[in-house]
Amino acid sequence: MISRLEFCHSRNIIHRDIKPDNIVMHAHSGRSSKNLVLIDFGLAKKFRDSKGIHIPFKQGKLLTGTARFASCNVHRGYEQSRRDDLEALAYIFVYFLKGILP
């Protein structure tokens, strides 16, 4: 899953709604291998413009995505970035491991 997220980030896209519902397994027909797939890019956003300039830091933003898996900075109202996608993924790992979030 980390490599899938890394691929999105390499294309200058942040997902902004990382949650278990947006992670699916894709089985290739005729093969035994399965791949994780990241879906639902409805809230995705480019974090760099066409010139490669990073989006500016902003405060006072409303929550975007699923509150349960949102990062602490998103709850504080900060502009989302790659770190928030990774933090949401860490919460998913904890959720899968323990069955609940603290």
C-alpha cells in the first residue's frame, strides 16, 4: 500500500481520503497474484502545479475526507499534504492490527 501511495505522490497527487473502504484487492484473471489498488480519487488534489511549485501552506481549512482516519494536522485545519496521506495509512494499519482505533 505504501508503494501505491508513493506512486500517487510521484504524480503530484494527494489522495486526501485514505481509508479501508478505498483499498481493494485486484486479482488478475488466470493468475494467482493479487494487487492492492487505491480507489476513489474524488477528493484528490494536486500538491504541485504544472511548473512544479508546491501549494502554499494554509490554516483554517475544513476537514476533507473521513474524520476517523484523518491526520492530527487535518483536524487542526491545516492544508493536507503527503504526510497526511501517510498518517492516515498508519491509522489504517493500527485499525487492521487491533480492530479499533484508540
